[in-house]
Amino acid sequence: MRKHNTILTAIALIVLSGCAAHSNSIYYWGNYSQTAYEYQKSPSESSRQAHVQSLTAIVENAVAQHKKIPPGICAELGMLQAQNSPELALQYFNEEKIYSPSQHRLWIS
């Protein structure tokens, strides 16, 4: 009986962990929280580059997974690129305008 309960518990844990792995979010966030935290905690060129790479991966993976790019991601990329590449920063700012949720709302006046 004990072995049977252990097997059932193991199966239940596997099933529940499989369900938890799938996100129902309409946005793809990647590892945004981790790299943003590291960059804020210890600002350096390496943590900045890691965060830029994370943000870029978020945009690429969101498109690949047919999810929406989270609000503010392109704007943050633009801010991080503004000093080194103003043209690239402008491109990201324009993308933020395109993908912004406010562009999809109906405004009632």
C-alpha cells in the first residue's frame, strides 16, 4: 500500500509540475526579472550587456512563440542603446510605439 501511495504521489507531482511549466501569459518575459535585478544591483558594463542580450532575446522569442512583446521592453532597449547607438535607440523607440498596448485601444472622447 505504501509503495502504491508513493507512486501515485510521484505521478501527481509530475503532472502538476508539467502544468505549472506552461504559462498562459500573452507576453513572453524570458529572464527579464533576473537580469534587470542584476543590472540594478551591480551596474557594470557586463551586467548591462547581459540585460541588453536578455531584452533582445525576449523580443526574438516573443515573435518566435507568437506572443506579444511585453510593454516597455523595446523602450528599455532604446534607453540602454541611446548612448552608444542613437540610431538603434530610435529604432527601438519606434518599435515600442508600434507594439504598445495603447495603440490597440479604442479611445472614447
